[in-house]
Amino acid sequence: MSPMMSPSPAGCGRPEPLRRWLRDRWARLTMLPGRDRGMSTAEYAVGTIAACAFAMLLFKVVTSPEVRQLITNLIKRALNVAG
């Protein structure tokens, strides 16, 4: 029987320690509970939308007349103290 038709894993051409290491490494990366390997595309989309909404809210607050006046007064007072 040729190595390609061999039903045993010994026919794959890798030494046993390497096969065992690869199998154990794959199990550690994929099968352990609580292991998060990163965000999925849907999570990126939700995170991007949330970041844009927060940026829009922050922009509205900072450009409001009340906050603009507060910042202007703060800068004038700082310049008067320094001068």
C-alpha cells in the first residue's frame, strides 16, 4: 500500500512529535472556553457605528453656544492671568 493510501496518520510524512505539537497547539487556540481571538465583522460594524454616534454627540456638545462661550471665557481668563 502506498503512503498516500495509508489509512494511518503515519503516512502523512510528519514525525509523531510534530503532529502531536500541531494538534495540541490547534486545540489550545480553538477549543478552550473563554479564549477570544478578536472581533468579528459584525462586532466591528457595531463598534464603528457606536464610535461615530459618540463622535457626533461630542461634536454637538462642543459646538453648542453654551460650551463655546464657556471655552472662550476660560481662554480669556487664562490670557489675562498670564499677561
